[in-house]
Amino acid sequence: MYKIIHIIIYFGLIAGLLSCSGIAADKKPEAPAIPVTVTNVNLTNAIFYNSYPANMVALKEVELRGQVSGYITGIYFTEGKQVHSGEQLYEIDRRKYQAAYEVSQSNVKIAEDNLEKVQRDADRYTDLAKQDAVAKQTYDNAMTDLKNAKQKVDAENSELIKAKTDFEYSLIKAPFDGTIGFSNVKMGTLITPGQTLLNTISSDDPMGVDFEINETELNRFQQLENIVISKNDTTFRIALADNSIYPYTSKISVIDRAVDPQTGTIRVRITVPNHERMLKPGMSCKVLVMNANAGQQLLIPFKAVVEQLGEYFVFTVKDKNVKQVKVSLGPRISSNVIVVKGLTNGETIVVDGIQKLHNGSVITIASSSKQ
């Protein structure tokens, strides 16, 4: 009897333990709250730019080539320096061209003197012919001589113009104000007309900046072409190769006539002042054009964004829980990014601690950050 009682107590204890363990199994322990840093989403005045690779171009540029043959006998400029319109640059041996010019001048004077003599004879024979006092053949010969004398004067004047042009071409002058480059010829170099490249001159101020836009942007740039640019306008900015911002304002001067069908792009040129000669043709730079959506935007820290399979999410806070929300992003501005869709003004999002979160996580706010 005593043994039976012990067995009953033993099984009773086992049943009690099993019952207690079942209760414990049904009750799961609560997950600890995750400490996070949050921030409020607010509308911010966001100024941001679209960037386009570009190159500096001279608005005027010309290659200097000799128009007459001969040896270089004079170089009158300093390479890489400013030259002015009409300034003497090169001299090609002028002696034979000067001699030809002087001979042509003499030939013109001789032809004109002969024309005066023939004209007097023609006038005299004309008066005699009116009185029927000269043979018709003599009169006709006088008229022919007059005609030939006039043609001779015209021919000699043409030769004079040619000789004068050659003489002037032997002295090469700057066609406009600008900067001249390294000389491709030295003293004594033989020049072949129209072939030998002497030098290149390019204008300095203003300077052009060329870049290409997609044809889908053409309408907006056509609108920007017609706006009046004020002194402090920042619609267009130029970032130089060292990432410094050029201090002068610029405006669109030319939009090319056609879209390139191969690339779907069209060239645009803006012009900028270059008083200090900081800019040189061929320099690479970036044209920064203020985005059409610049203004009041929802701006959040980029580190608050989670990327999953090419989509972007943030964690919004409600009470002590978080909710994963899909967002559409705009351009990045420094360490922040514009949210185009998915959030509303005044919402609270998690900034730090997002690595441990999932949809519905319980959080504790460690601190709030300011954008």
C-alpha cells in the first residue's frame, strides 16, 4: 500500500512539471526594444543642379597661313600673349612684292598717259569727221586706238590691285583681338601659300562653353535661352577641373540647329565673361544647370535609406514600432537625398540603427537628429 502511494505521487509530480513546461512554452519572451536615432521629415528649400560634361571654346579662332610664298623675315609678337586687331605678326620677304607693286604703279601711269594722248587724237578726228574732213578709215582707227587704250588702263589697274594685294599679304596682321599661340615657323622658314600653318589666334573674352543635352530636355533649355540673366543669377554655374566654381554668371548663347540622330543629343553653348583670362580654349569643365524641381522638397539623410533589389525603403516611426515604407528618390544633395514619393511632411523616420530593424520592430528612441 505504501509503495502504491509513492508511485501515485511520482506520476503526479511528473504531470505537474509537464503542465508547467507547457505553459512556459506557450508564452514567448518579448524581444528587447532596439535603440535608434530618428529625425522628422520636413520640407526644405533644396537647391540642386544637373551636371553636364563640357569644354571651353573660343568664340573666334583663326589659323594664320601665308597667302604668298617667301622666307620669313620678321616675327613681331611674343608667343602666348595678347595681340590686337591690325597688329603686325609676321613678315614674308617683301622686296619682290614691293618691286612688283611699284612696277604696276608705273605701268598704270604709262597707260593713263597714253590714254590721254589717244583721247586727244580721237577728239580731233571726231571734229574733223563732223566736217567730213578726214577719211573714215582714219577715224575708225582712232576710235579703235581709244578703245584699246582704255582696256590697257583697266588691265594695268587690275595688275596693280594684284601686286598691291600680294605686297600687303607679305605682312601678316592680327584679324582681331585675342591670344596668339606658339609659332610653327622660325626666321628663315620658307612659306608655301595656303599650306604652311604659321600660328593660331583665339579670342579670350567672352568664352564659350559647349555641352550636350538629351533631346527630351530641349524644351526646357529653349525656355532658359529666353530668360533675362541678372548679375547674381545662379541658373548656370561652371565647375572647373579642380572642382572650384567659376565666379561669373553665364547664359545660353546658342542651341544647335539639329539633334544628332545617332546619340539623340543636341549641343548647347553658354557664354561667360573671361576678364582675368582664367579660361582657355580646350579646358574641360562641368556645366551645372539648376534643376527644374529646385525649391521646397522633402529632404532626408541618405543613410536612412535601405536598398533592396533596386528599390528603396525607409522606416517610419509610429508609437514604439517601425514600418518599412517604399520611397522614390530624387537627386542627392551632399549627404542628403530628395524624396519624391512615399513620405509626407512631418513624419518621423529612423536614421541610425536601421541595420537591426524589420517591419514591426519595437524601438526605443535613443536621440533625435536634426538635418
